[in-house]
Amino acid sequence: MLHGALEAAAEAEVRKAGQGGKWSPLNASWAATLTAAPAHPTYYGMLAAVFQRRRRDAFVCPANTHRCADGCAPVEAGAAVCCGDGTACASGYRCADRPSFGPACVRARGDREAAPEFIPEAAPGPRPEPVPVLAAAEAPGAAVPLPMGTAGWELRYHLCRAGALPLHRLALPAAPPGQPLLFPYYSNLGPVGHHAAASAEVALLVQHGSGRNADDYFCSGVQAAAMAGLGGGRALVLAPRFMEPADGPPPSVVWWNGTFPEGCWRCGAESDPRASRDGRSTVSSFAVLRRKTRHFP
């Protein structure tokens, strides 16, 4: 009982230091004092144990994503439903198991939830020629699985857990030559070219789309590498962040105006010259990716 009371008091103290229950790095000197505390069930020893556990289990969620107790759901999941096993369902679905597919998400309300999981076997009689894709996947006469959505279900999202969302800046050569432009990107092993990044076995570049949610893509990339057995620094995960005016780019950080085709970063267009200090320097979005990947073997 005394041990439980000490742990509860330590949890409350760490939550208070962590600014209202949200994890943040604690004061460095206090952390050093706790780390040096004796490892036995005294109050300060318990504080040290709780601090170490919270630091180990801490994770940061990307902007506009839903936070579950065991990870972050992606942006497209909306106000996600946490399943409690490292997965989540999109808004409007609930966590469930489908007999033939295992863990899945089914519609939370409406008639679609009760939809059949299979198209019934055809009645006896002449059978039309099967569609080639179905013929390859199904034996003649077997029921055909309904696609996701049609049957009122979909696969679950795997939650991501990134210990941090480290944003770096890559110096780019501009045309015409002038002050270098800076390009932001996320990396789990430090700046491109750093010894930790150079020693990785695999490089994974995850590129965001029109939503420009590079932090969300980075978190998913880190999780994908871990699920593939490439955690612990074995995989370098990079997530470029192409910015537009709505993203509020800081001075000297390159951005595109989003118009087509002159300002279309998805099309390889030149950046907006207003992003440079001299008002003339630009860089192609394709040149950015070439610059970033030149360090790969």
C-alpha cells in the first residue's frame, strides 16, 4: 500500500512538472537529481522511476491528428476512435473484428454496418465468364469478398509514435546565385549527411501530398520502419516539407505560391522568388529532392 501511495504521489508531481499532464522535457538539473536518486521505494527514488518511464514512453503527435493513449492517428482519420491495441478507426466507425478479416473498423451507425461480408454464391445454372482479377483470387463457385466501404467496414489505422518531430533545414543552391535558400524537412537521425544518417541501412523518403502535412507523414514513416524491424537507427526516415504562403514560412525558407503551372511544387516548378532575400533567387522542387537524395549510396 505504501509503495502504491508513493507512486501515485510521484505521478502527480511529475504531471505537475510536465505542465498539466502534457509531457514536456523537465528541468535538466531536476532531472539529473532524480536520475541520481537511489533506486529503492523512497519518494525521490519513485520520482526518478516515474520520470524515466515517462521519458521513455513520451511521444509527440503531428498537428491536427488525434492522440490516443498508445499513439497518434493520421489526419485522415479525423476524430479517430482509439481501439486500445495500437490501432484506431476513422470517425464514424467503431473497432470490431470481422470473421474473415480479423481486426477491422465497422460503421458505427446506419444500415451499412449490417451489410453482408460476402456476395452470395450464384444460383445453379449457366455462369458468366469470371472477371480475370476475381478468377485469379477466387476458386470457381466461391463467394467473393465485398470491397471495403461497400461492406460497411475498412481496415484499421496503425498508430504512430514518434519520440519527437525534429525539423531540420537544408541549404539549397539558388538560381541566380545569392543568399542560400533553406528547405525544411523532418529526419529521425539528424541532418542529412550527419554520421547517424550516413550509417543507416535503409533510407525511407515519405512525401506528403496537397495537404502538406509532412509531420504526419514523418510519424507514419517512423512507425512503418519500426514495424518492418528497422528501428533503432537502422532506417533513415526523411519527410520533405514543401510550403505555401498559408503555412507561414519564415524568412529565407523556400516556398511555392501553389499556382499552376508556375508555382506548382508537385510539378517541379521553381519556388517563388519572394522567398529569397534578394527577391530573385529560385529553386526547382525536383532540384530539392535531388539535393536531398545525393547523400544516399
